[in-house]
Amino acid sequence: MNISDCFERLRFQFENELPFVAYRKPNSNYIKGFLQNNQELFSSETFSESGFLFAPFDLKNTNVLFPLEHSEEFSVEFQPSTLTIETQKGASLKISDSVEQEKNTRQRQHLKLVEQGIDAISKQRFKKVVLSRKEVVGIGKVSPIPIFKRLLTSYTNAFVYIWFHPKVGLWLGATPEMLLSVRGLKFKTVSLAGTRSALNVDDVVWDEKNLKEQQFVTDFIKEELNSIVKTISVSPRETIKAGKLYHLKSEISGILNSNKNTLQPIIESLHPTPAVCGLPKLPSKKFILDNENYNREFYTGFLGELNLKRAKNRNANRRNVENNAYGSIVNETELFVNLRCMQIKDDRASIYVGGGITEASNPKTEWAETEKKARTMLDVLA
């Protein structure tokens, strides 16, 4: 399969209402994917299955699995600069009067929601809560494939995907945040928080609110994983770029216990992280579910490869190629938090955005931050 064949297969799946996902990992030149061969809705019960997983914010709701045994897995090398992005006839970004009115209503609702969050923090119900909203725009009848191509060329350092199931819907995104990577017994996750826009990394100045917010996330992950894993370490904090925005990130890595099936407890411990929910987790999550007044669905959930078997060379540094033939097979899982995403339905795109609220938050500033984040998806629709 070459790159042209790849996009044709995606069109075929979409037009024939067959489930599929295509994705490109950060800084990779490969588009990978799963093409399910039927319309059945599968799910993972214990995270022990193999395939591609799409899980919601609230794990009490059903996740969706494209099982390896019911799907064709593919991998195609490509160069973003060589992609041809079709101009879609009649496609346009429309802000109708009704959509504009809806946005004004949502702005008032979001400002009030942030005020409620700050008030709850002042009453010590929790230290931080992440509050979100939807930005809805009319896009007309368009194919999602050119939108996916624009995401691929615009956000090379993000996990970019297009996901479709006829019984669930159509989602696209470009997320900068890994939830969990496991290869054999080695694991890695990240503490990501804070948002700033700047011309380059040297112009980014982090205030106390953002620094504290990112530290909340780091401390939470360490505390949650300490009792589950064998070893754990944290890298120094750094500034990273995602699209036109910058974030604070620390890498957290270590070794899993060999005598336990730790994938399910580690996922359930990490998700949802303070970067998408709050701290402590349970009261901030309850506040979100009780007060956001809309269903996040798969926004701030997670998605990615689950328990795929990959070859592990015995020693990659050996010059004797024959020795490497005795490599072992290991399970690999790589999951990403579903940030910077959209759902397309009925000629409209719903763009999901949010921000971390602490005692130092200002409602108007938080609204402005969600406006900046919405540009990630709006730019590929315009």
C-alpha cells in the first residue's frame, strides 16, 4: 500500500460506513491505521485485548475497540510536504446568526462555570479543576480526509488522527499529550500543563499559576504510580511547542512490576489526569460531571494502540545480524490523551477546548485561553 492507496482505503471505509482509524505519531513519517471489516461495536473490558482503543472521559461509559482479529492493520511511509490536499467545492467555515448566538450563550455559561470552580476551590473542595466547553461552527458537507491531511502537515509534533465508527461518530484531532507508553516492562508518561502563546520558545514566560498547575500534575502522577510500579523517575521540566501554543512538560518513566498485570490499574490510576480533570481526582471529576452541562464524550478521554505484539531485538548494538534473529516479542501499548480535537456531525464541527482552573484563575482570561486553543482545529477548517 502506498500513500495514495492509503487515503483511498480511508475514503472507501468512510463511504461504506465501515469503522477505521488512521494516525501519525509525533515526529513520525508513517501513517498507521486499522480498517475494521464489519460494523460491529467492540469494547475492551480489562485492557488486555489487542487493537486500537478509543476511551471516553468517564470510564463508566463504554470505550470502543477496533480488535486486531477483526481489522486490517497498515503502516505507510510519507512526507508531509508531498501531500496533495484537495480543495473541497462549496466548503466554507460558516458562523451563522444562530451559531453566533449559541457562542454568546456559551461564553456567559463558561464564565459562570469558571466562577463556580474558583468558588469551590476557595471552599477547599479541591485544588484544581479543568473546565471545558464546545466551539461549534458550520462547515457544510465536506470529506474528512482533506481535514486529516491538513492536521498532518500542520502539527508534525502531535499525535494526529482521524477516527470513525458508524454507530459512534467521526472524530479528528492533534494532541500533544501522551497518557501512557509501555514496551515490555518499561513505561513512560508525561506531566503536561500550562498554556502560553509566543513567537518562539525564548519568548515564553511562565507565571506562578502555570508553574503550580504543572507541578500539581507531576505530583499526582508520582503519587498514583508509586504503589503500582517497581521504579519511577522524573525528568526536569521543559517548554514544548504544540501548534502555535507552548506547554510545560516533564517525562515520568520507570519499570513495571513483573509479577502483576499492571496495565489496567495503571490506566485507571492515571486517567483522568489533573491536566484534563483536576486534583484531587474524584471531587474535581464530580464537579465537572455535575456542572459542565454537556457530555464531553471522548474529549479528554484517550486513544491509541493497545497490546500490539512487536519484535524486540536481542541487542540492537551488536554487529552480528544473525544474533538479532533471536529477538523476543513484547507487548506495546501507546495511548494519547484526546486533546485538541473535534467531532463532525450534521454539517457542523464541534471543537472541544478547556483550561485548568486554580485559585489564581481569572474567568475572562480563561475564556481567552480557550479561544486560542480552538484555533488549533479552526485553522484546519478555514
